[in-house]
Amino acid sequence: SYCSKLLSDFGASVKKIIYEGREDRSALYGPFINEIRDPKSSAMFHYMNYNKQVIPVSKETQTIEELALSADLLIEDFSSEDFNLTGLDLENIRKLNPDILICSLTPFGRNTKWAGKPWSDLTIQALTGMCSVNGEQGKAPLKEPGTESEFITGANAFVASVASLINRDVTGIGQEVNVSILKSVLHSYSPYLLGALHTRNPRRQQPQGLHFGLIPCKDGYVSLSVRHEPTWEHMWLFFGDPEFSENPKFDTAAKRRNNEDELSEILLPILAQYSRKDLLHGLS
């Protein structure tokens, strides 16, 4: 859904086929208008489909084949059960329209040993290490909210589809693009994976400079990221103690990282005096 939404946002004419008996997954997510859990009340469904022409079809109709005759691109995310339910035949569509581009989105790839296995967004996040790089150090892994893996995959599929369209204009040959949710997320987190392979520590490594997690302030929480010396100096100027920025224990990024626990004890009572708004404007 997100791939075709991006295409429609950039001006493509998108026709969304909804088969009888196959539920649109985006309609399962809220928030729901007036708290009514109905596909027509799902804000996510409207967000994904507001710029598309929705066409309901049944297995008995030939609408999909008819549309494929004039289509540039077909995007599908069917499981083997969906193919049986709908009777959709990609090879037949390719024969009807040799120039068409077919983009297939699947959890683990169409022709892999994991093809057809059950999955969920949580499964993908756990398998790829996404959960391990989120959360606080020393605590349990943390799942990102929503269905992040599907949005990452949709964006990848969008780029791959546009690239295939450009390639067809050059070569005159239509392509089939297979986008795996697992691989999409895996590649998006490759810097963390490389770090884990090197250090044997799957958890997030602290970035350069000073970076605390969420820190309590007067009316909630903030996160400080002090990467450069001018930022460090400006922070203490705002706190009214500019000379502290020259403290020999903390006057370089390396020293601040090595003495982070001690620095945290100093900063916590100071931050408790300021609101989020004050800190945002004062430290920006």
C-alpha cells in the first residue's frame, strides 16, 4: 500500500484492486473515526488510499487481466493462499502485456526456503536486529511502533519500481522486481549490524559525542546530543555556567564519554529546573 501511495503522490494514476474475501490490512490499524473499528473509519486506510481508484473484483471477473493490458506497473503482495483465492496468474499477465513491470512484495522472498512462512512486523524486527538497537542500554530490546518494516519495504519497492520504469524506457524490456521485507529492513540497519559483527555487541553503540537517552526535565523528558565543542560550550552558557565547559574532566568528547556517569549526575538536577520548551529553544 505504501509503495503505490508514494507513486500516486508523485502523479501516477493508481488503481487499487480489492478482491472479495481478502481483507485490506491497512484497514485494521487506527486511529478510527469516532472509535468505530470499521475499514471505512480507519485513518491508516484513508492515508494509504486517498489518491487511488479502488476497484473491487471477484475471482470470476477478468478485471485484473483487462487492467494489465494498459498498465505500466503491477504491484502485488500475495501469499500462495491469495493466489489460490483470486486465481491471479502473473505469467499470463506477462503474456498479455510483455512490457508490464511486476513488483512483488513478500516477507521472505518468493523463491526462498522461508517463502510462505508466517510472519509479522514484530517477527521481522526481531530477526533483523531492529529491536536490539532500540531501547536503553542494559534493558530489554524494544520494538519500534506501528509497522515500521512495511513502510521501509514500501519505500524500497517505490525506488525499485521507478528504477525499473526508467530501465524499460532505455531497454524496452519489462522487469520483475522482488522486494523482501526481511532484506529491506536488514539493509536499512546494516551499519548497526556491521558494528555488532565487529564488537560482538548487538546493542546500540554510543555515537560520537555525548548522547544520553531520555532525561527527565521539569515537565517531561528530553534527549541531549552534544557532538561538537561549540555545542558543549553553548549548553553551559545557557545553563549560566560557561566556565564549566572548560572543566578538564569533560573538555573533550572522549573525556565526556569516559566520564558519562559522573556528568549525568551533574546534568540531571540542572535539567530538572527547565521545561521542554525552554530547553528546545535555549539549546537549539
